[in-house]
Amino acid sequence: MLGDRLTAFIFSMALALLLLVLELVRRRLLAERYSLLWLAMALAVLLLAASRPLVDRLAALVGISYPPSALFVAGFGAVLVLMLYLSAVITKLSRQNRIAAQRIGLLDSRLRELEHPRTQQP
């Protein structure tokens, strides 16, 4: 009985996540390339929550004695993968930001030099 309520709760939360991601994309608050990861994760959890025999088989394969806990293990693994991906994106953006700041500094220096040329003394 507890497993059925837990499965229903997980299914409803995954459905809510799916709808939230779609709404964020619709309002342009979440980029499409990031939404694909979230949609895939929500759909995978929905599939696992809806298919109790699949969860039971996966739990037995991994060695989890309480099959609904396999959903949490799968979710935890998906969140770790998502965090790793977003960390890579942040690293790339930080590098691009640093390069852009350096280029702006060089352009600012050149602009100041053109606006206020130094007088050459013999």
C-alpha cells in the first residue's frame, strides 16, 4: 500500500515537473537546449513510475530490496548527471566571460589612446 502511494506521489511530481518545464520554455525563462534535459528526466521518471513491473525488474537487477526506492536512486543519478552538465556549461561561460572582459579592456585602452593621444617630446 505504501509503495502504491509513493509511486503515485512520484508520478504526480514528475508530471508537475514536466508541466513546469513546458511552461518555463513557453514563457522563455528556460532555454530550449536545457529544457531537453529536464524533459527527458521528467519523462523517464514518469515512465518508471507508471510501469511498476519495470521498476521491480530494475530494482532486482541493481539489488534494491524496496522497488520504489529505485525511483529515488534513478532520480539521484539523473540529478548528478544534470549537475555535471550544468557545471560544464558554467565553466564554458566563465571562460567566455573572462575573454570578453579582457577584449573589452583592450578596446577601452585603445579608445582612450585614440581620444587622448600622447604628445611625443623630442
